[in-house]
Amino acid sequence: MTDSNANTIDKSTLDKIQEARKKLRDELSRVIVGQEAVIDQLLICMFSRGHALLVGVPGLAKTLLVRSLAQALDLTFSRIQFTPDLMPADVTGTEVLQENRDLGTREFRFIPGPIFANVILGDEINRTPPKTQAALLEAMQEYQVTSGGKRHVLDQPFFVLATQNPIEQEGTYPLPEAQLDRFMFLITVDYPTRDEERQILRLTTEGEMPVPRPVLSQAEILEVQRLVRAVPISDHVLEYAVDLSRRTRPSEGEAPDFVKSSVTWGGGPRASQFLVLGAKANALLQGRTAPNIDDVKAVAHPVLRHRVVTNFAASAEGITSDHLIDRLLDSTPRHASAGLDDARLPKVLGSAGTQSDR
């Protein structure tokens, strides 16, 4: 899309990213009815090199959406059905003893598990014990798997898109906060509207389901990921992301009273990082070369909702993390706009110009 040696984002590159986003949404709409916000959040997450946890009741096409996205991105796909008896080696792979008939010796050989793919669907991830859940941690953070003392590097790009059923809690193992924090986004998948449900019935009960056509190659996806990192961010937008994250922590002096009375734990530094990366990706997908405060707000709910842990009193009153995030977005002040004065912007934007929050 652009010269990989130059940190510039010109108009033609922006146009290509916009066109790629449109093609992806068009292809997915052939299979998935509605869920535009969910699709946009998945694209933001993937182009930011993040992982996502999709939460919704059964039958909302979460699995179909992830598989269709992998097909539209021309990536290898692997589905792991998490069950109580699933072992870590069933996810990462295992060492087997094989005989070398030519040399007359025996040696261990690593057999890769289903995690060795570009897009991993962890279906019902909370149905397996923490030991198996933890098998994903190294892959999600380090993009590698260690087995038998040897490191095996995963192919890039690599995304873990896990699903979770919010209504069945019996026989489940809630994800520990440390693993939840590895997921950039927690995306809620809601019921379709009446018109959308009617379209779903037409699509799924008449003839064969269409198959998404590849839109982006591996190299193009990696290039978009690089561009997201190269996008500059002005100081006042960065400060807003830091303020928003720190105000979720009840131990901080800047936290508002409603957070101190309702929250046990707030978002850590990783929340701030993902707010910035998500804002950058959202700006690029919207055709802008620098994020503004509205871009941070656009990703605040999926970034923070699983990092803001409400206490018992808040839960008893029906106060959710989404309610608290809404109040934080309303009460967190904007800093004075300084985007046009940030000396870093012209160095990265090239001929595309500067667009910042006013």
C-alpha cells in the first residue's frame, strides 16, 4: 500500500484503506446480516494487532462471523471448541517420539496444535479450566509457543477471537483478570432487529449460503497494522486517553466519586495503550490521518468494559461497567486542542495533511 521504509501516509494510501474496509464490509454482508458495529470493532482490533472476546447468547452467528472474516482476509482459520476435558497440549501441540528408520534412532518431533493458524476461534472459552485457558497467554502476548524447551514462532498476522456465553454459568470457568486483560476488546453481540431477523431467515433457509471472497492478503494486512502504529497522535488526545483510563481506578485521586463507590479495580496501563491504538485504527478506517478525542471515545466501551470491575454494591443495584463508562465519557474533560501545534504530525502525514480534534 505504501513504501514500507517510509513512515508516511499519503492520500492514495488512505483511499486504499477506505476501499479495503468497504470491500470487507460488503463481503461480510453477503453472509452476516446487520452487526455493523461488531464488524467495525473487529476490524479495528485486528488492524491494531489485538485480540477480541465476543460475548453474546447462542445463535447470533459469532462463529460464522469469525470464519467469514478469516475467509475475506484470505487467512488460515482454526476453531478450538473449549470443553472441560480440553488439555493445553490440545491447543498448542505436543511432542511425540518418532523412529528415524534411516539412522536407527528415536527423536522427539513437535506436532503443531490448532493454535498454529492466523485466525483462532476459541469457542466458549470459559468452558475450559484455567490451566488450558492459560495455554493461550504466551501465544497472545509473545506470538510463540514453547514446548519441550523449544520456541515455535507463530505466523503473522495472528488473532485470537474468543466467544463466551453470558447466560450459562453452570460448569464454566470465568476467565481470570490477567487473561481478560490480554484481550484488546470485549465486544457485545446483541440480538438482531426484526427486519434483520427476517433477512436472516431468507438468507439461511433459501438455497446455499454464499462464501466470502478474499479481499486482503496477508502482506496487505501486515502493512495496515504497520501504518496504524505509524499514525501520529497529538498530546491532547494522548492526555485524554490517559485521563480516561486513570479515572477508572478507584485508588487514584482523580477518580470521580461514582467510580470510588462502585468499582473494585479499574483499567491498567494496557487499557491506555489499547485506547490509543484503537483510536489510531479507527481514524485510519474513517479516512483520517490522525485520531481525535472522538476516536478515543469510539473504542472506550470495548476497551474498558472488561477492565472496570464493579463491586458487590454496584452489581446489586444493576450498575454495569458500561453504565460507568458512559458517565466517565460525559465527565472526563477535554484538554485544550494542541493538535496543529504538535511538531510530530507533519513528519508522518506526508502529503495527506493534518486532521485533529477541534
